[in-house]
Amino acid sequence: MTHRDQTSLDPEVIDNTLGVLLKYQDDIARVKGSEAARLLEEVRAGVGEAR
């Protein structure tokens, strides 16, 4: 599955594309799921503050 045409992020897109950002399977496993959702919320909060 490709997500090159994505215009927004959600936890599923992050989970499906972690291999592009992270080299090791241990790192990917650590970030998948709830951690991906938490990081996304943190980024969204930071973007909201920047506006």
C-alpha cells in the first residue's frame, strides 16, 4: 500500500510508513500504534501553537 498521495496524517498512515523513517524493526515496533498516535497529537498541538 502506498501513501504518497496522502494530504494528512493519521496513526494508520504513520504505522504503514514507519519503514521509510526508521531502519530497525525494534524502532518501528516501539513507535507503532498508540505511540504513533501520541506523537501525532504532540505534533498537531505544536502546529496549533505556532499559528
